[in-house]
Amino acid sequence: MNIIFTLNHEPIEIDVDPAELLVDLLRLRLGLRGARPGCLRGQCGSCSVLFNGALAAGCLIPAFRAYGATILTIEGLMDTPDYQDIEKGFIRANARPCRFCAAGKYLSVHALLESHADPTDESLQDTLSGVWCRCTTHQRLARGVRYAADFRRRRVQRGR
Amino acid sequence: MADRGTAVYFPDTLGELLLLARREPDALIYSGGTFILNQRVGRFADLPPAVISLQDVEELKRVSRSERYLEIGAALPIRDILALGRSNVPECLYSALRMIGPSAVASLATLGGNIAVPGRVLTSVPVLSLLDARVELRRQGASRWLAVSRVHRPNGNLELAESEVITRVRIPLQPWSIEVFRRFGSELAPESEPLSFCGLARTSNRIIEEIRIIGSAGLPAPLRDRDVESELVGRRIPLAERDISTAVEVYQTLGTGLTPIQRDRFVRLVQWFLLNLPAS
């Protein structure tokens, strides 16, 4: 079937098998390799994308669901100031994620900060528990997210 | 890319959905799809020749709350239900929904989808049963309400007629003195020996006014005994040891097909719940 959707701010039209996984469509056919297939059961968070603005597991989305959707991958987030804030926050907390889980962590933190400018402990816990990779500790990550929230708030206040 | 011949329909309105469901009675009604995708083998979703996607039907994503009920559209993602907050959703249901999966799953999974899985009772079902929730089932020209506790037949099939679609879930709002939900393992992985437990009680002046206890091992038969619940009503808190052991004896014999670990967990949770009932 032919589907049209918005991928990283650009409209895209592609012929897909409705049963194909979104993570495979992105990686194998569109060359966006930031989302990585991990557990393929929606638990590890390494294939995360933002699907219509919400964090979603790319391995639990069949290609037909992309019809009319807006999808943001780590590649689309990378050039934005939002990404820079998260990056700076992680560096400051010495919590830079490894390459395997980077997409999951950056996108989940981005989704969190979009909905909670000042994240609560519960929302932080929910967000961080969605990415299983233990390349860095929970405490450091939590600190990194708080720094990132702070960087973002200050940038928004400066109007940039 | 050549596909496997699956026709996918995207109705925009409830009317269109019901019409399509009548025209394509064998079609898969696709809501969040997290269970279907989770159970697949290989790198493709296991889809039948026709699929009706609920993603564009806004009528199925509405929420309304009155003094007596909370009504949730069947295709509303779990994430959006959680966003209503603890004060608007019964506490035990809120806890159960948080257990359904990480946020990347909760943004896809829906309440209707969680209820309507043939042969497998997923996390929300025992809690909704205990809360006396009902689902609205609609097909073209007809609608009816069915208790969530009756959606799953003992043989594993769903109590849904041909072309019937779950459109909303109505949850009565009642005050409870204690609402507890616990889950071990996951119903998606039977090898994890899943066990869900939910307990509700209303007490006043150290007297039990109402008590409900349910367990689920992911199988269609729930672990519930209404006789024990009625026996406990009117008893004084703290419960006498004899009352607790009599109740526990009954719960030890409930259900079939449970592993020793599942049964032990359930019985211990019942015991713990009965010991920790609040005075008011």
C-alpha cells in the first residue's frame, strides 16, 4: 500500500507492506539508523521514535499506522536546540548514553520535557525506566534530565 | 514494495467504522495493536486479509466524567488516560494502567485493546471487573452494555457478536477506603508466571462495609469468590485470625491451571490485604 506521512518535518510518500515494522521501514528502507531493534517487544526503548508527538516503540507499529502520521526520529531531533539542551545536560551529569540506547534516551527525555518543563520524580522514573540500557546510572541520568530541563528553560526565557 | 495482500481501512467516524465492520465481518479491528505485535513471530505483523484501523475515529478517543461514572473511549491510548491524573481515575485502575508498559508502549496501547484479547486476560480486565465496569458494544443499528467480567467466556472466546465493536468503557466511581493493585510477571509472557491482584474495601468505624478481591493469572477464569466477600462484610477490623484463615483456605482452592508460585503469590497477597485493612 502507498502511504504518505511526515518524517522529520518532511512529507514522504512510500510504498509499504502494511505488516512491516516501522523500525525496519526507517532503518532498512529510509536509511535512518538511529532507532535500533533491540528486544522487538516494546520493552527496551532502543527503537523509540516520536509518533504523533508521543514516544512510541517502533517495533510495535506496523507500517500502515504511519499513514497520515507525524514521525520524528533521533536524526530529526539532532539539529534542534532541544537536542543540544539534552546533550549539554547529559554531559554535565556525566551521563552521555551509549550509541545503542541514545535514540531512546534522547527522544524520551525530549518527550518528557515537552510535556513537563519541570519533571516530577514520578514522570522522570517512568521516562527513564522505558529505556533498559544500563550504560549509565539512573541517578546520573536523572541529574542530566534536570540539567537539560534547566538549560531548556533558560533558553526559552532568552527567547531562542 | 509488494505487500501480502492485506487491505487496511481507515474509517474517520464511528458510523463508517460500524458500516465497515458489517461489510467485513472477518476484519481485524486494530486499535493499539501492542498485543498483536508483541506476539508476532518474525519481523512482520501477523495481519489477516482485512484490517480496520481505529486510529482516525475521534469518537472512540473521548473521555467524560460525571459524579457517578468515568467513561473512556475504547481507542484512547493508555498514556492519555494516565494523563487525566490520579485524582480522576480510580487509584487501582491507575496503578494497573501504569503497569501495562513503558511510555513508548502506553502511547500506543488502548483500553479497548487491552480488554478485547481473545484467550488472554490482560492487566486492566481484573481491575475493571472488580470496579463493576461495563463496555458499550455497538454494531450498525444496535448497541448494548456488557459487564467487563463477562467479556471473556470461560473457553477463551470473546462475548462479542459478529461486527460488534467495543466503543467505550464505563467505570462507576465509588469511594473506597483502600484500593490495592499488584502485578508479578507479565500476561504477555506466560513463562513469567503472571499474577495480578486487586483488592478494594470500604470500611467505617472498624467495620467492613464492602470488600472485593480478585486475582488473575492471565487466564479467562478470574480468581474471585463472592461468598467469601459477603462473609467478610460486617466483620470487625482487625480481622480475627480465624476469619483470615477461613478466607485463605477458600482462595487456595480457586482456579485451575495455576502454577504453585502463582497460587502462593495470590494467597499471600490476599492474606496481606486482609491484615492491612484500614479502620475507616
